[in-house]
Amino acid sequence: MWKLLKIELFKIFKRPRTYIAFGAIAAIVILIQIALRFDGRSYVDLLLNNLKDSFEMADDFKDKLLNGYLICFVILNTLLIQLPLLVALVAGDSIAGEANMGTLRLSLTRGVSRTEFMLVKFIASVIYTFFLLLWMALLSLFGSMLIFGVNDMIVLRSASIELIPVSDVFWRYIAAFGFAAAALTTVSALAFLLSVFAENSIGPIIATMSVVIVFTILSEMNIPIYDRTIKPWLFTTHMVAWKGFFYVKADSDGVAIRGSIENLHSILRSLCILVGYTIAFTGTAIWVFRRKDILN
Amino acid sequence: MEPIIEVKNLRKEFADLVAVDDLSFTVPTGQIYGFLGQNGAGKSTTMRMLVDLVRPSSGNIRIFGLDLSTHRKEILRQTGAIIERPDLYKYLTALENLRIFATMSGTSTSKKMLMDQLALVGLAERANSKVKTYSQGMKQRLGIATALVHNPKLIILDEPTNGLDPQGIADMRNMILHLCHDLGKTLIVSSHLLSEMELVSDSMLIIDKGKKLVEGLISDLFDPAETLVEVRTADDKLFVERLKASHLDKAFHSTANGTVQLKLHKNELTGILRQLLDLNVPLLSFNARHSLEDYFLNLTSGGQHVEAFKN
């Protein structure tokens, strides 16, 4: 299985299209960093606009807020919406692309079981997703830390503002990226499942994005009947749960408690639902593929 | 001889189409087994079932004495196959493609072994070229190399001459013969090119509309030295009269569709046109049809697809 995985990764990373996603991430991150480097103060003002009646903030304080940690948070908020498309580019192509090229036919005449074949394909697309996140972490977290330095991190919530001490931030990013990996693996599994039914990769990529967009709209809508019935079970509702790592508990004086997470239970529940979706999507993909006639 | 493949009562349905219907055949070890049929006869579906790309609706396939449905991996590790076209990773080199398919076949291969394989199909010098720069013939040869890279006992080739020029077809024919006669492989080769199949096959299976028409050794099925000659004349009646009165009387076979048909041994073909002209009946056309083609057309749909096959 390890040998098969190696050749699968070799195939993925030899394809020029694989690097589109890496290039796209680099372009977006660098553009955001450049914008904030030269006009960061305006962004912070905009961010704190709603709070200016409640708090008086000195310019020095505002400058401290604009640090690598905040920039990374901004980038994550922006990019984690676009990343499913980039993940679907490879996962959606994994079976359908091979069917389109005709290589699926040749591959399946080899002495490899279909389950093994599918597992290797899925693991390879998950590894690709991890590489993509690692790349994003390198640019958005470490790059921003390098360019903007680090300081306490401000987190704006609907009813409050939280300040996380500088020494309590980094591990939260590691956890957030880990969670994002699980969330994107779910998208990858969906694209992988849809890829089994198609004979060119455009279909599964568009279908995956359509599902993500429709589910995201449903997740964002505030309709009471959906809040109780559909929303808790949509995987898109749980994909943004990584933000929970930046919501801290406060003591009686309103000071953030170091190392605390406001609602760890909710994050773990979201994680379980995402893992459940991943298993269901992948299991279904394997089940269907094992019975599929290869006719193309 | 011990059969390498035994197929019993194979059937495949796609929705309301029956692609293969109650097909049974046996492929002897060490032979080139020709698989003939018109387009849509069910050849490719059968070939796909032999390598588990398509699952039978019913019936049983045993290869190397093992049931394909339960021993897929073991069987396919000893089988090399090209179904339809050998589509390869165009963005990779020949060497990289070969390494990928060798690994998937469970074979550990050194670069030297892979290069030897490429040399066998005449592609050693282009080993590091990307497949997208290859001609159709080169892709076909590389496809053969991928089918052979794990040294299989059984090789399944579905329409291996498709898209090849005459030189490519001749090369492919020689390679098939080399694989069987020099390397001891068993080959199943499907094709609609009758003349090519006749040149390489030891045994043959002919199917039509998913059903078996005939199976056996070529020498048992028909006389390969026999040729059917069709002649159009200005006056068929007079021509037949004079033919029967000449030394060619035994060659007369029949009159059909406005032609007079003669059956001749290949030794009798030399000078036949001169002899027919000597009968002093103007000839409008003369067509010598090979006996396998004749045999095939008689079996399949009564020869109504003659033109399609000639093309």
C-alpha cells in the first residue's frame, strides 16, 4: 500500500494543475499582506468602528493590534471559504480524471484490489490537502509573524472584544489548522465520492462547489426551523468551528483565562460530525466503485 | 492442452441490452487465441469481464484454475492486458509510466529492467520523453511494454492494431508471434481485422450479438489456403457454360447477387485471370476474397456487413 501511495503522490505532484492551488494561495496571502502592510491602520479602524463609542483607543494600541496573529486570522477567515474549491480540484479529479484519460482502465487491470486502489487515492488527496494547509500556514502564519511581528491578539465577537495574550495564541493556530484539515478532508471526501460517478473532472469539481455553496447559504441563514433541523447536521455549519479555538473563557474581571477554550465540547462535536461525513462519503465512494463497471 | 481460461455461461446485461449472452469458451495454454466479431458483437465487453473491469450478470470465469470473482488479485498479477487503447499518463515519461504500472502489478523493478522492457518494444531511446510527444504506434508499443512489465503468463490484447499504420500493424503482429512462440506466453487477441487474425492465431472464437458462433483450431475451422473468387461478366450464363466445359469446371461454386463464384486453392490462383479471359466472355470485375473473410461473413449476419468489414 505504501508503494501505491508513493506513486499516487508522484502522479499528483507531477501534474502542473496541482500547483494552481499553491499559486492561488500564495497570491491571495501575499496580496492581503501587502495591503495590510501599507494600509493596516485603515483596516483596524474599520474593524473597531463599532466599538469606538464604547472604548477609547490610543494609536499605539491600534498599532499593537495589527500584528502577525491578527493578519493570519483575517487570512484564514477569507481563505477557508475558497479552499474547498482548491481541494476539489485534486479530489474531484482523482477518479474522474483517470477515467477521462483512460488510465483508470489500464490501472484496474493490475493486481490491485479496488478497495486498496480507492483508499490510496483518497489518502493521497488528503495528503495533498494537508500540504495545501501547510503551505497556507507557512505563508499566512509564519509569513505574517515575520512581516508584522507578534503581539496580543484581538478577537471581535458580536457582543464583546477579547484580547488573547501573545503567549497564548500560537497553539491555538496549530489547533485551528488541524481542525481546518479535518474540515477540508470532508470536502475532499465529497469531491472524491462525486468523482466516482463522473468521467471528467469538471463535473465533480462543480458539483462539490455547488453543494458547499448551497450548504453554506443554508448554514448562514437565520430561519428558526432550519436552525433546529437542518443546520446542526450540515457539514458546512461545522467547517467554521476552528474559530472556537480563539474564543476564550474570561475570569470575573473579564480577563481571558490562559489556555482556555470557551466551548471545547462544541468544537469536538463539530469535529465528530465532520469525521462522520468523511467516513460516510469515502465509504460510499468505495462501495459504489467496487460494483462499478468500467466502460470508458 | 491445459486450459488457461475457462469461461462458462457468461452473460452481461446493460439495462435492457444483452451484450454477452450465454458465452462459453476455453483458451488453451501457450496459444494465440483470436477473438473475432463485428463491432458491437460483445468482444470488448467479454475482454473487460476477463480482467474484471466489468462484472458479469451471471456465469463464471476461471483463469489459471482460479475463480476470477474471488481471486482477482492473484489472477491479474499474472495477466497483462490492454483494453481498447493503451491510455497512459501523457504528462509523464515512458520510463515513469512503466515504473507506475510495474509497481501497481506488484513487481519491484530496477531501472535496467524497465529499460530492457522498453528496448523490447523499441522505445529505449525515447525512454525519457513525455508520452504526449509519442505517435500512436509508439503509444501502442509502450502499452504493450506496460502489459509485459511484470512478466505475465497471460496477455489480453483488445484490438491491438487499432489506429496503427501498415508498418505498425506488421510490427504488432511480429511482437505477438514473438511473445507466444519465443517467450511462451498465452495471448488472447481480439480484432475485426480478419487477415491479421488469420496470420497470428492458433485458435479462434467468433461471436456475434453476444453469442458464440464457433470456436476451435483455425485448421479445423476452415482451409486457409482456400480463396473465393467473385467474377462479374457480360453474360453469366454463357460464362458458366464455358467454365464448366473447361478444365476449371471443378472450381465453379455458385452464382449469387449477379456474380459467379469460384472456389480455388491458392496454388490455382496463379494465372487464373488469364484463364478466365480465355473463356472469351467479357469480364466486368474480378474479386478474390480470402476464405476466412468468407467464412466469417457467412457466419455473421449472412454477410450483410461486407462493406463495413472491407473498410
